[in-house]
Amino acid sequence: MMRFATSPTGDMHIDTLRVAIINYLVAKQRQEPFLVRIDDGDKSQNIEGKDTEIMQVLEKFAIMHDQVFHQSEHLHMHQTLAIRLLEEKKAFICTCSTKGESVCQSGNCAQMEREAYTKLKAQEEPFVIRAHKPETPVCLDDAIQGTLTFEPQSIGEITILDAKGLPSWLFASACDDMLSDISLLVSPYAQQEATARQIHLKALLGYQTQSRHAHLGALLTLSGEKAEEAEETSLLWLFSQGFIPDAIVNYLLLLGNEKAPQEPFTLPEALAWFELDALSASAVTFDLEKLRELNREHLKRIDDKQLSALFGFADADIGKLAKLYLDEVSTIQELEAVIKPIFSPKPFENEHEEVMRKLQQVLIDAPMFQTFQELEAYVQEETGFSPKEIEKPLRLLLTGTDHGPELSKIYPYIRCYLLEVIS
């Protein structure tokens, strides 16, 4: 089984989505079940509704799960396993440092007997339970980063239960991965040390299965900051700007991947060629302009009628009309900004007002013409205006703006709506 786990503590960013996509993709390739886990153990950090939002985002990207659960559902199990480690003397009570430090501050707590647990609990004195650090280095055979070695001191004496009796995220995750029998974990670059600590914890718990691990190259912005710290990497922000899921998936699978095809592709299409081991171990850069280019290409691939629905129509011609503008815009929001004025009341209060009103009256009484050339010739004949005199006023009347694709290309897609357009 493979899994994707995230905490409901904020908006999902593309670095988190990248991990979800690759875990899901590899699970599909390996024909293994795919699990989604909501790491909600720290209730003080959780934001109400974010767990639902996470599932909605995954659904939006067609990342379907075979199983989903909240980590808090396993609280009793985590506590039981922590006490078992204490009883087996693989963990110890620590009273000198209860605020999340990686080691016991006094160095003497490890000598405390098991009976101290009951006594301290009865006296309501604060303490944590820590796992003993490993006696030898922890080796991590990473499918992307290569062999990584972590010295016992860097693993530290991991807190497994905090002063409130709640499991730490490291311990709860190690327990859940063990209980779910996760075979391969694709994780962010920054979690390498956390992975090594979880390997140690699973070894203390007696887990014999060797899971494979792969840590993706770090994802940075053009300015060099971590991607999750930038506004433009928030999925909610990207959606609000009009970026579509297929383009985002396409772009994230290109990062650090020399084997990816150059032409646009979708997640199902990536199943045929994606190779986890081929990903670069180096940091990769999120470039919003490159995403814009891909977004444009994916918008061109959308079914015309389906595209028109984004603007309140069910007409393939409106989808074709929108695609005329994709040489100059790249997102749904930008498309809406050029399509909406075509079907909105026109701005007559300008230097062309007199000509526009005359053109409007002529077109209200005009027959329907198949081509723009026929319509243009009719207008010139009825008004006596020259082609130059009607060029800009007619564009404003038909599109609401003074620039854009040629009117001869636009007209065939709006001629059935002409009376609405010129109102």
C-alpha cells in the first residue's frame, strides 16, 4: 500500500500536491491500494474544514483513494504502543524537558524505573516519554537521493508521548505507516531526517518490513525561498487566478524529470512513462510563467462546449471564440475578462459614440449574414461610412474592447447572439 498524508493546518500548496500526485501515480503503476491520511493529531493547530478541503482538492485533481482516515482515530493505539516501548525499556520517562527538545536535558531520566510512570501520573507532574536513541547510525536507501546516513545523535531521543499524553507526529506517523504496511513512501526533501527517525521508531516497535523511500528534490521559488512560503504556490490562489488542474499536474511532473515528454500531458497519460528513479535529486524551481504557458496549452485541449460552460454557455462556438484569445491570455480568469465584455452592455460614452449608435441601429434591423465581410459591406452601404471610420467603433460594439483577434474570426461565433452582443 502507498499513502499520502498531510495536516489540516493551512491551505494546500503545490509542494504538498506534488507529493500526493507522485505517490498516487506510483501506486497506480504498482497496482497497489492508495491511502489518504489526515494528520490531525495536534488539535490546537487544526483549522476547521481544512480536512474536507484537502479531500476536495485531491478529487479536483482526480487523485482517488481506496481508504481514508484521520490520525486521531488511532490515538488509543498510539498510546498503547508508546507504553509498550516503555515497558520493554526501549523508551523512558523524561521530566526535565517537556517542551519538544530532541534530547533529555539532564541525561539522567533514562535511569528512571517503569514504576515512576504511575507515580508521576498520579501526582500530575509533567513528563514526556522518549524513545532511546539508536546505538548505531540509521541508513536510508533513498530511490532519489541515494544512500543517506544519520548518526545516533542526529536521531536523538524522540518524544513519543508529550506532557498531555498525546503522541508526537513522528511517532503517530511511524505507527500508522507500520500498521498500514506502507511499502513505498515518496516524501518532501525536508523530511529526510524525519524519515530516518521514523525508521528507528519502527525498528523499536519490531517492524521487520523494509519500506522503500524516495525524497523529492526541494521545490523553491525563483527568489530561492521554500515554495510553501510563497502566495503563488497556494492551490487556492492558483485556482482563483484561473489555472486548471491538468496544467498544474503537467507542470509538477515536469520538474526535475528529463524523461517527461515536451508536449502537454495529463495524469492518466503519465502512467505510461513516469519513472520515480529518474527524478533529479537536486532542487527544482517553480516558475509561474512556465505554468502559464502550460495552462494555455491545456485550455486549447479542452472540449469547446465544456470550455463554454465556464462562461455560462453550452455552445461549442463560444468555446471556439474563447480559444481565439489564447494567443494573448493564459488562464480562465483572463479568458473571462475578454469574453464577458462581448456579452455585456457596451461603453457608448466615448469619442466613437455617434458612429457606434448608428452602427447599432443598422445592425438591429439587418438580416443575418454568414460572414463578417458581408456584414461589413452592408454596414458601409447603409451608413455611408468608410472602412476606416467604422473599424474601431464596430470593434467596440462587437467586443467591448478596442483590441483582440480579427473581427472576421470572431464574428462567425457570435452571429447567432448578435442582438445580445450589440445591446
